[in-house]
Amino acid sequence: SLMKKTAYFINTARAEIVNAKDLYNCLINNQIAGCAFDGFYKEPIDLTTEETKLLTLLTGKFILTPHTGHNAVEGTTRVENMRIEMNLVKV
């Protein structure tokens, strides 16, 4: 209730720290503009749970990414460079 109606809530932590029912109600009542999660409550997603109501929201209200950001080319390259700098990998 302290967030602006134009705000987007971005959760890059574990989904479980957010009450799904309260978030759903907040979103359908337009208390905030939308939210994004990097990973869901239970994976693989169990469509019989209360949390999956979030997936029924209009596009842009709830965005879900598969928690694989570390697999991007930039991320892999950066990790390899860090390992080289720390002498963890022999070149």
C-alpha cells in the first residue's frame, strides 16, 4: 500500500518471500502497475496451487523469468574472466 500505483515490484529473490494471495489481490485491484519474478514458487510449476492465479493475469501485470540469467553469454564470460583473474583457471 506504500507503493505508487505506477510502480513495478521486481523480485529477484525466492518467490516464497512474497505472499502470492496478497500480491494477486494487489495486482487485480491496480494498487501497483505490475511485478516480475525471477523464478516461481514451485518449479516445475504445479497448476493446482493458489500461486498459479498470478499466471492468469493480463500480460505485463505479472512477468515470470526462468531464473537462468546466469546462462547469458555476458554472464558466462564475466565469470570466466573473474576465474582467470583469481588464478582459478590456467590459461
